[in-house]
Amino acid sequence: MAAGLRAVRRWGLAAAAPPGLAFTRSAFVATKANNAQPNWLGVALAFSTSAALWAFLIKQHKEDVVEYERRKQARGHKCTECS
Amino acid sequence: MAFLPDEARSLPPPPLFNKGSVWLGFVGWLSALADNGFNQRPVLRAGVHRQILFATVGFFVGYQLVKRAEYVHAKVDRELFEYIRHHPVDFQ
């Protein structure tokens, strides 16, 4: 119960009256986000994921162009109605 | 069914910057800005890594969706022209 009261105070609800005294134990702990200190792991993951996605996208686009040109050559453009 | 069957590679690939990819990339960026707003951070200057990531994911999803849309349209066009070719009487 003391842990529940501490959690309530951390959430800044100390002024509000708790509804009865029925606390449920939770696996989660709520903390105020600290935007002053960067979450460097998150930043590194975000940048590396972005770089990986861009690299994959540009590589896939280049491969698509090459494959399209190759298939156009192989087809010999015998069908003139469909593009 | 596959998202992009192999025959889709016979189509000319859409340019990297097309309507779908640019728009969804912009939407991703806006949602990062909205996230900044909801968490009471400076809207433009905060979380640049998040803005870049959301914009990149939006761009990527947009590009894949445009490729699939072009494939579906081409498939329908092909079936339409095949039908016209097989039923010339109806189209005279």
C-alpha cells in the first residue's frame, strides 16, 4: 500500500483524494519524461533505421529500373498495344 | 496474394519522388510534429531524429503503395484490352 501511495504521489495526484484505498499493483511505473537529456539510444536507433530504409529504398529503385530495362530488351517490344 | 508479384517488375518503376511517397512522407513528418505538440515540446526544433524517421517511414510506405497501385491499374488495363481484343464485334 505504501508503494501504491508513493506511485500516486509520483503521478502528482497527491492533492486528489484517492478513490477509496483500493490500489491495484501494476507492472508499469509512470515517470515524467525528461526532454532535457536526450535518449541517445533512441536517437541512434532512429537515425540508423532511417539511413537503412533510405539505402534499401534507393537500392530497390535502382534494381527495379535495371530489371525493367532488361525485360524490355528481352521482350523486343513485339506487343505495341500494351506498354 | 503477394504484395508485388514478379510480373510487376516488367512495369516501368515509378519515380522515387512521386505523389504517394512525397505525400505520405509529408504526413509522417506532420505526425512527428503533432507528437511534439502533444508532448509539449517545441514543435519544429524538437525530436529531429523522430521527424526524419517518421518522414522516412511515410515515404517508404508511400512508394510501395504507389508501386502496388500502378501494378493493379496495369493488370486491369491488360484484362480490359484482352477482352476488347477477344470481342471485336461488341466494339465496332
